[in-house]
Amino acid sequence: MPVLTAKRTAPTDDKRWRIVETRMRRLGDRPEALIEALHAAQEAFGYLDSDALQYVSDILGVPPAKVYGVATFYSFFTLKPQGEHTCVVCTGTACYINGAKDIMAGIDAHFGIKPRQTTPDGKLSLLTARCLGACSLAPAVIVDGNVHGKITADELIARLEAI
């Protein structure tokens, strides 16, 4: 009986698909490699669109619903292009009671975005995380990969305006 193999046709001829394909092949094209494959696709393209989700599903032999479920369950993954700058607000207990709610309200009032949204000009995306592991710095945020602690909404907005 012939062995069926997953089709290896990338959604487009974009060379970044080679990076994704190489990473999946290195992981053995196994369903257990789903999270790593999604990471590879998001690292290559900045987000996971429907073509990326379907491609990963096809190659790994994982049902599309499961791929989508994993991509939407983990806050690290995003299904939309991110802004030029990213702000992640910690919403863990320590941060929340020390002002994270006020920070998000301030960003919404000033920039007009809520978590998982990007400003219309594409400059800023707002994300949340359940815990950054920086409870002693509560409230903590990450702006473009840099952690800032004990920050107020006004201080953060000023910092975001300056970038």
C-alpha cells in the first residue's frame, strides 16, 4: 500500500516559507511539532494568517480546527499583523491590583485600542499577558521587548508617544 505524504507546496513563493518548512522537517513533520511549527511561521511572517494555519495543518497532518485552536489559545500567537511597536500589559493578580486596569483604560482612551488591537496607523499593538514573572515590579509592561515596572498609565503613554 502506498504511503501518503503531505503536500509540500507553500501557499506563495515567498522565500520565508523555506524557513518554516525547514523547521518543520527538522522536527520530523510530526503532529507533536505543532507549537514549534506555529512559532516558526509567526517568526517568519510576524503573524499567522489562514494560509499559514492551513499549511501547517497539511504538513503536520493535524486537523485545521486543532491548529486554529492552539493558535488562538496561546496569547503569544496572533492572527493579525502587529504594529510597528508592541506593548504587552501584564494582567496577573499583582499587576492588576496595582494598576494594569488603569493602564489599559489609559491606552484605550489615548490611542483608541483595546487588547489584541493595533492603531489604525499600524504604529502600536496592545497585547496582554497573564503573568510576566515580574510581580515585584507591578504593574509591569513590556514595550518592544523591554520590561518596564511600577509604571503609571501617564508614564507609559508618554513613553509610547516617544517611540
